[in-house]
Amino acid sequence: MTNGRTSNQALPLPAWGIRLESRKVDSETGAIKKMPPPGELIVALKQNIGVPAETIVQPGERVLKGQPIAIASRWGLSVAVHAPTSGAVMAIEERPIPVAGGGTGESVIIEPDGKEERYAGYVAQMNSKRLPPPQIRNEIMEAGIVGMGGALFPTATKLNPGSGIQALILNGVECEPYISADNALLTERSDQVLRGAAIMLAALDCDECLVAVKADMAEAQAAVQAAIDALGDDRISLVVVPAFYPAGGERQLIELITGKEVQAGGLPWDVGVVCQNVGTAAAVAKFFDEGEPLISRIVTVTGDGVGTAANIEVMIGTPIVDLVEFAGGYTDDAAGLVMGGPMMGFSLPHDQLPVTKATNCILVAGQAELDPSVREMPCIRCGECARVCPAALMPQQLLALARGPDYEALESQGLQDCIQCGCCDYVCPSYIPLTSRFIEAKQGLWENHLVSQRSALALRRFDARGERLERRESDRSDELQRQVDEIGPAGEIDADALRQLKQRVKSKKPGDKT
Ligand code: SF4
Ligand code: SF4
């Protein structure tokens, strides 16, 4: 399915996107570090797209490492949440969580006891690949596993597309310029990623897995190829993707590898593909190999504002302030915090926020990296933004429509297809923050849809009421006619009796007996 190419031959450059200067080298040097438990863990219950998990522990209770502390909600897409280590539940309360635009979420506050005592409820399942697909998916759901590339979509749901899946693509492309967490994972633990891939193939009942790695990740490529050779599973192969941004976007990667385009509003399933992050595959293997649910992840901590850039394996719920401290603390140059990379990440207001399953990078930006000196200028219609857009949009046109805002036109011009990659901002000579305008416009479009849905509902209710009233009026006329017919021809009764009868029928309420 590799667009007519052999697996480790680099795919051609796409017509869209940009080449970014890599800033990964600082965090790439050195092995993955493991951070010990901090003094307090803030475990947010909303760790997935959809509905937050529901707590099953109480303040004062002792919990063990890997023990479920919240179960998947029955009210929508949801996954379980587990205690990252052993300790005491100190509180269950609203705490600030790291989401774009800020916000709070119910969180379980755990004070680690340093014993790392393990929960015995989950055991390793060495025959995992022979389990029936529904059971594999149930286990993955139970393990609280979500898309580790930052999307947070429940993995078990994504592994249940029905029949007709021809390939599983494992995304290890990591095209943001500072992030190297997946690179480190592939370099050091490719065997674990491939074990997860084999379990996912069994869940999908599929026979092809393509592990996508970027052309400038030589060590990771070598490690993946060595692991494939050692495993001897000819269903799994390596695909080398151009070092171009945003080649790691799900739709863009599928198009690069298969030549197939996922249509607007469609899903990768439509073209016979399921795409998962390499970190997600590693999390699946860890649960089946060791009985450990998703309680930790690798985070790249980098930027001019941190002492020593590194990839750090950290417990979910670790406060960012402690993570930065573990990475050598802030330098005098530290000027701001970003979660995710500089292209698709978002600013954090402070460091008292926890690491979540979505945290792949904490960028502690220095003064120069924030570059506050740029000033927005008017659009000069150069067309550069359209040239680089990976979603084939016309950003300058969307910008004009977003000013209105003209939601109908924004929708017809494909605003929903914008993947918020930031390419248009990057090339814009007028320094227009196009992406943030599109994020706001998407939010407005969503709210506008809600208002339209409410108006349509109100209109339907109004029409239904009109129909009810009409029906009632017609029933009354029929009733009058029936009683008149019962009495006989109008000429045979006196006029007063007829008037009283009409009055009686008029004043009758629905449901009154005749
Ligand atoms: S790149 Fe900037 S200046 Fe050029 S057309 Fe797009 S919005 Fe306008
Ligand atoms: S942010 Fe949206 S409009 Fe801009 S280049 Fe990316 S996909 Fe296109």
C-alpha cells in the first residue's frame, strides 16, 4: 500500500507544507530519563476526547500503582483513569488543566508514598495476539489508552472500524521542530512498539502495518528496521517519509503513503486505513506484556528557557513545575511555556498544571523563541499561504470571511478541513496570525451550529403546535356537525337551542367528554 514504492525508499516531497529547521538536537542527545514520583499528582479525569471518566475512589483512600481510580463513563466516548503510583487520595476537586484557552477539570489529587506498590488486578497476557478482536479492544479500553500523538481519541474505538481495513499506519513522523519523544521511543524501544503493532493488527484483523518514520530520523529508522528483522513478522515494514511539515498530520501521512485522499468529513477507514501513533502502540504492548495501564508517558522538555533539554518518562499527573525542575529548572532566559510544539501547541498560563496523556512536549521558550517583536500588517495577497496549505484551502479568503464572520461561506470554503498546522502563519510576510483566527472562527461556527439546531428545534415545536391547534379546530367542527346531525335538520329546532349547542361545543376543552 506504499504508493508504489519499496518500504524504506523515501517518499517524494509533497506539493504542500514547509521545511522547518530542526530544533530537536538538544533533546535528542542522551537516553530517555525516568522521573521519580513528585510530591503531588494531579490526575485529571478528562483524559480523552468525549466524556470524563467517573471516580470510584474517595478522599482518604489508599491506592496502588495502576489501580483504576475512575471508570469510563456510560454517557459517551470515555476511558478509564488509573493511579500512576501508590499513595493516598488527598482530594477530588476542580483544578486547572492544560487545554487551549485554559480551563479546569475534576481531578484526583494523590500524595505518592514512594513505595510504588503495584495493583494486582491486571496481569500480563502473553497470548494477546490470539485473543478475539472484541476482547483485545475491551482490554485496551480498560487500560485507559488514547491516541498519544495528542489527539486523545480512545484507541479501542479507533480499532473498531468494521471490516475492510487493508493497512495499519503507525505514525512516528513527529514533524514539529522541537519534539523528539517518538524519536526517542523508536530509537530505544522499537521492539515494544512492534509488539503493540502486532496486537493492533489482531484487533483489526488486518495483515499490513507500515511504521512511518521521518527521513532525518536515521537512528530511529535503523532501530525500527533492526526490530522488524529480529521479529521476523513480514506483515510489518518501515516507510520513510520526507522531512517536511506537516507530513505527520493524519490525513497528510495517509495521502503521502497510500496516494489516497481522505475526503472532507470522511475518516481514514473510508480509504481502508487506520492510523495510530507509535506511542499508542507502545502503551498497548506495555499493558499486555506487563499488565501496566496507561499511567506514564515520554515528554520532551526543551527550549532555551530550560536547564537541560531531555526526553523524560513521567507519571501522568506530574505538575509541570516539577517536570521543569527535573530537567534542570528555568534559565534566566525563560519567557513562556508552550504545551506541544511551536507550530500546533498552545501557551500555558503557568506551571501549576499537570502532565496529561496528551502532553508530548513542554517547550520552555526563551525570549528569542517567543519573538514578540513581529507586528501584524495588512494582507498583500501574495498567495503564499495557499501554496503551503496541506488541506488545499485558501487561507487569505478564509481570513476575509472570518472577519464578518460569514459562517455559511466559511463552511463552504472548507474551514472545517483546516488542521491548524500553522503553515500559513509561518510563510505570511504580513505576520497575520491566520491559524488563531481560524481556531476562533471554528469555535464560532460550532456555536452557530448549536444556535441553528436550537432554532430548528424551536421552529419544529412551533409547527407542531400549529398542527395540533388546527387538528383541534377540525375536531370541534366535526363534533358540532355530529351533534347537529343527531338533533335533526336545523329547520326543526329552535334557534336558541342551536346557539346554546354551538356555544357548548366552542367552550369544550380537549379531553372533555361529550
Ligand atoms: S500569506 Fe499573508 S499576505 Fe500573503 S496572501 Fe496569505 S494572508 Fe495575505
Ligand atoms: S492552519 Fe489551516 S489554513 Fe493554515 S495552512 Fe494549516 S490547514 Fe491550511
